[in-house]
Amino acid sequence: MTKRLLILGLAVAIGLFFYWDLGRFLTLNSLKATHLQLLDLQLDSPWQVGTLFFCLCVAITALSLPGNTLLMLAAGALFGLGLGTLLISFAFSMGATLAFLLARHLLREPIQNRFSQRLALVNQGLASEGVSYLLTLRLLPIIPSSLVNLLMGLTTIPAATFYWVTQLGTLAATLIYVRAGTQLAQIRQPSDVLSVELFSLLIALALLPLLARQLLKREKKWA
């Protein structure tokens, strides 16, 4: 009964988001058009605006709705690099963990019953190298965060491990986008933020955990 109510609540929330086309407020043009008004509101009521912004980021991430990139830019435009990064980093990590737990609670059991053998192999691999793989997925800018949340919820990786790896793995991209948000007027589209150099850097960072894992394996063999 609880699971059905939860599914119904999620379906209603997501349905209303798209029915009312709330995504139109989470666009770069909308942010630029309302930037000054939002900044005045933030200066008048910093705690209220900060709390509302934090809750909005958690909700959008937990429900796997579009808009994370725009929210990172908005954090920089409204709160600056330091506070903006702090708010977004914790909000996204908490929202991602909620999405992870929702997937585990609602989807894991039926999928486990149907694909038990395949998932057993996946869980066996994650038991020994889960942190490295998850960190790599978080650092790769080409893999949607919502997809990682969903897939990891179907595994046996502990929620606490998922949270801290998410917090660490998304920090680099968060800093890049929040910093870009502090110079909002110069951005024409969100994709302008990631230059070829920055994109290459994120790819290199993503490969580091796997490289370190392979080096450790070879060192053990040599020993």
C-alpha cells in the first residue's frame, strides 16, 4: 500500500511538472530575464531564498527532472562561487541519494526477481570495485546523473557509500558550472561552459580511479 501511494505521488508530481510546463522557468533565457529580480530578492531575504533554492535542487534531482545544469548556473549567479557551490553540492548529493533510494525501494525487487543472475554478477563486481566505478561514472560529463542514480539503486552498494562518492565525484563539474554562473551575461547556451580543455580534463579525472585500480592490481601481482 505504501509503495503504491509513493508511486502515485511521484507520478502526480512529475505529471504536474510537465503539464504546467514548469521546465520553461529552468532555461538560460528565463534565468537571464529574471536574474536581477532574483538577485534583489536574494539580497533582501538571503536565508529564505537560500533554503528555497536548496529544497528546489533536492526535489528536482530526486525526481530526475531536467534542470540541473541551469540550477548550477543559477547558484553562481545568485550566491557566488563559494556559497553557490556549497548549496548545489549538498543539494545534488542529497537529491541523488533520494533518487537512488526510490529506485531501490520501488524497482529493485521486481528487477531482481527477473534478472537475478545478471544482477548477481554486477553486485559481485561492485562489492570489490564499486567505489572506483561509481566515481568514474560521476566524473564523466557525458553520462546523465539521473541514469546513474537509477542504475545504482538496483545494486547492493550501500547508500552511505553512494552519497559520499556522489559528493566527491560531482564536485569538479559543479565548480565549473557555478563559476560560469558568476559570469552569467557571457553565457549564450549551457554547452558554452565546457570548453574542449575542460571536457578533456573531466574525462582524464574520470579515468584516474580506474587507472589507480589497475596499478594496484599489478602491484599486488608483482609483490
